[in-house]
Amino acid sequence: MDAVTSPATDPTTPQTAPSRSRRRTAGATLSAVLLVALTVVLVLFVVFNTQTVRVSLVFGVVDLPLVVALVAAAVLGGLIAALVVLRARRHR
């Protein structure tokens, strides 16, 4: 090997690990595929849950599309879980 060619630039040196840019590209591709899959699932969820349901609240009764009621319940459940976790962390 001469002084001009280093092991990093030598084309005959085998690459043992994928380059950083190749790993980023694979990660970006995987993220895009997962995002498309999640979007398809969410669209199907909305399409199949369009019927109207009556929701009884403490202060009254409202008629909502089922998907709105389910998303509202999921968001409220997530908020309650987050508050419980934050409170548990504060009291350690």
C-alpha cells in the first residue's frame, strides 16, 4: 500500500458495517413504511366507524360519530395515564 491510498479509501478493503448514510436511509424508509401503514389503518378505522352513537355525559346527552367518541375516549385515557405516571414520579 502506498502513502496516497489509505485503508478507508482503498476499494479492495471489505466494508464490515454499512455506512452511516445507508443506515439512515434504511431507517427513513422503515419510518415511511410504518407511517403509511398507520395511516391506512387509521383511515380504515374512520371508514368503518361512521355510525352515530348516543353518548351520555354528566351534563347531558350528545349524538356523535362513533370514531369521535372512540378517539375522545382514547385521548382522555392517555391523559389520565400520563397524569398518574407524573404523580408517581413526583412522589418518589
